[in-house]
Amino acid sequence: MLRHTFPIMMACLGLGVALAPALVRPAMAQQAMQSYLPRRLAGSDVDILRHEAAKLGPQGPKKESWKNPKTGNSGTVTFRKQYEQAGMTCRSFGYTFHTGTSSDGLPYKLNWCEKSPGNWAIAS
């Protein structure tokens, strides 16, 4: 149970799920995301997730569903808000995942900030 509580605690500390995947270097974004998301997600899941999240934003759709036919994993990504922090544009996203485990459906959140033009990173 404690293992599943950690992501929720991080969310409470302000590490929501925000990202601008189209602007993030793919390998770095995938590695960074996988360290915060369920371990049962494959790299191909994260690629699909980033692609769906790239469609979301302040003026666009707010929620997308995704499914990976290779792994059977699926979920949703929801744009929550865009804000400024320390002079950077940041975005907050919420995620749910369905990976065949008891933790399915738990909400995950991360905040991503644009550290420099086109360089988005998980905010700490």
C-alpha cells in the first residue's frame, strides 16, 4: 500500500502530471516519466501517452484516452492547468492507468516546466 501512496504524496507536494510532450526530447522525457509512473508501463506506452498529451492544452481538448495494443495497457491524460513558476511556463496534467494491477485507476500528477525554449522537464 505504501508503494502506491508515494505518487499520491508527490502529487500533494506539487508534482502534478503536466507535460508538453511534443516539445520534450523523447528519450529524456520517457526516462523522466517512467521514474514517476507505474513500473508496468512499457516505453511504447509512454510514447503513446506523450503523443496523446501533446494534443492537450489551454485552448485545446482537455482529456484524451490512450491504449497500447502491444501491451494492453491503457488510460487517460487530462490537462489540468498552465501557470507560471519562477519565470517559466509550466503545465499540470493528471493521468490514470490500467495495467492489470491492483493500483489501476489511481490518479497520478506531474508538473512540467519549460526550462528553456523547447526543453521541458519535470518540476521539483
